[in-house]
Amino acid sequence: MHVKKDSGSIYYPLPAPSAGGWLFRHNNEQRRNAQQRRNA
């Protein structure tokens, strides 16, 4: 994955499909964490 360093430690994935993939993984993490809290 191509990564552009900008504004200190903030990383923006490039190209756009990579950014979409990051958001998809992030949303999956959020959903999995929510399910674990419900099951707990």
C-alpha cells in the first residue's frame, strides 16, 4: 500500500481504493467490538 506522510504522524492511504479498504477494515473492527460487548 502506498502511504503519504502528511501533517506529522497522520497517514493518508493512497490510492483511493486503499483508503476505502482501510475504512472497510475499520468498520469491521467497530462492528466486531460492538458484538463482543453485546455478548459479554
